[in-house]
Amino acid sequence: MTDSNARYVSRLTRDTYALILAGGRGSRLYELTEWRAKPALFFGGKFRIIDFPLSNCINSGIRRVGVVTQYKAHSLIKHLVRGWGHFKKELGEGIEILPASQRFSDNWYQGTADAVYQNIDIIRGEKPTNILILSGDHVYRQDYGDMLAAHAERHADMTVSCFVVPIEEAAGAFGVIQVDESYRIIGFEEKPANPKPLPNDPTKCLASMGNYIFRTNFLFDQLKTDSGNLQSDHDFGKNIIPSIIKDNKVFAYRFADPEKTKQAYWKDVGTLDSYWLANIELTTPTPALNLYDPRWPIWTFQEQLPPAKFVFNDDDRRGSAVDSLVSGGCIISGSKIVQTVMYSNVRTHSYSTIEESVLLPEVEVGRHCRIRKCIIDRGCQIPAGTVIGFDHEADRQRGLRVTDGGVTLVTRSMLGQSVGGG
């Protein structure tokens, strides 16, 4: 993260309330989100996805945040309480958990706009000038202060954070924006099959990141109108944005690296293949996502664990890890680890080889195992002699999930082991 341009940090960020929408199921992650919401999913060796928008808020100077939860939220709530519960309300800061509580409806949250509407009285009590609405399930580092400054300078009613992506990546996956020369939004399609390309590049389009800034009163007016529309899905992308772009000042804010020399990092790790790849990319010598920048730390809850340990130095039984991330509490006992991300308290035993894999917390791999290009869910116990990732048809016959990209997912239920937790 590089230093951003000058902006009105103290005023704009102090008068902004952030609302993180963290109730998503992440259905394209299949069994990996069977016991947890997508924002609670582990990422990067020691973090959870929710830590990225939360850290962006704190690093941007926005210290009043609400986190909206719904789907299988226990592990997410536990993480928020343990890792993000130290802020002091009396100092004008705090991270509040906002589960669906049917405050304005007999229903649970019906869509992204309805999730905000059902908490409108809580937001009103904060008396913000602007409301920053964030998706809770993307991985990136962004200074929201720059976006707030652009929003204020344009006297915008709404500002949409957007990102340039390839046409094939956006098709059916992202809201796609069309803008004029001043970046005022003149068209918006929610997850179109054939996205409209950029005028100067037919291979790319401008995709919504699901991050929005609203003038508070303007947002309240739109939410009230939408709540009374029985035909609405009560969703920002499907309903709110298309209905306001013609008659209101709605602008796009292009998220780019402040140095302007490279594309900014932003990932929607919404599929098993993209989740695996985003983790594995962190093992490269200079990854696009820099987790080691002291100017923009990613905060999280962290257990007090002993250092990672590597034991045995025999020729055929050497505990080693290369091009890998190994977290606290791990014991690499006589096994070889290559281009792998190992979360807390993973243990691997002698004569095993693990390559290009993501091992979530508390996984244990027995002796003489061979594992390649796998995601192994939390708490899995891999029996001695197991081979995974070399014969995809054999993996499928054993009940494991193999993606189109050749990534094998292993969960406790697939292994016949006790399930639960997150």
C-alpha cells in the first residue's frame, strides 16, 4: 500500500459510518462454506476474509463500523468478538454486529438493500454524513478515504467503487458499469451474460466491487421507496442503482494502485479454483497482495501459539518447507512441503509430501501421504498412506470434490469424520 493523495481525513472519515454486508453464503464454494459464511472463510495463512474490509476501514480512519450477518454466522461472530471487540464506543469508535433481527419486517434480510434498511434506525443514531457500504467477501487493500474525497468533490449522491476486469471474468459474475467522460454512471447491468466493454478496450469492462458511498439522507429516501416496492428484490445492484442513475448524481470511482504503474489487487475468491489460486499466489517471491506492508497492516484475531517447528534432518526424513507460508503452532515432522499455505496448528508426519495445497487450521496429515493441489478443510485427519490430487477420478469415487481447474476439496464429512464449527 502506497501513500495516497492528500484528502480530508479527519472530517470525511470521522463523519462516515461503514456497513459491511457479511451474510453471504458463498454457494460456489460448496462444502467449504457448509459450516461458515463466506466472509468467515480463512485466507492468507492466518486471516479471515472479513479482516480485509475491516482493516481497510481502520487503516482509512473509519472507526465506526457495523457488520451485517445472517448465514451460519457463529464462527464469524466469534471471530469478530475475539479479534475486533476492543474498540471503545465512548471514544466514537466501535464495531457492532448486526444480525437479522426483524426490526422492520417479519422476514430475514431479503437482499443487500433490505439488510441496510432493516438497520436504518441504528445507522440514524450514528448521525453520519456519509454511509460506506462494503461487501464482506472480497480480498483487497483500499484506502476508502480517497473514494470519500472523490465523492465529496463531485457532490455525489452515490459513488460506486469499480474495477477493470476481463470481459470473460465479469460475465454472469459482476455488475457492469458504463460511464461518460466524467465517470458519471450512465448504465448499469447486474451480472450480464455479455458485458459491455470499455470504449478503449473491447477485452475489458468496468465491474462494480459492491462497495458504495451514499449521502445519508439520499440513501434513506431510496431505501424507504424500495421497501414499499413489492416487485423489488431489495438489492443494490438489481434495483437501487438502475433506478437512480438517470435523475441523480451517481459516479463511478475507479480503484487503482496509487502509483498508477500496475493494476490494483482485488479478488473475489468466490469459487474453489479462485480461492485456491489466491492463496497459492501468496507463496510466490513477490505476490501481488503484500501482507508484509507495515503501513497497511491486516488486523485479525490471533491465538497465542508457539513458533512453527521443523524436525528431523535425515536424507529420507527431512522436515522442510519451500515457497510456502507456515503459521504458528505448525509442526513439520519429517515431511516435505512445497508451495503450500499452512494455517495454524497444522501437523504433518514423516515421509509425506504436500505440494501446491491449502491446509486450513488443525489439519493433520499422517505418514507416507502424497497430496497435491488440494484444499483441506479445518480439522481434517488425513490417514497414513493417503494419496490425493494425482488421480482425479479416484478422488471423485472416494467422495472428494474435484473442480474443473483440477483442485481437490477435502472436508471432514467427505472423510467420514465429525463435522461442525467454522
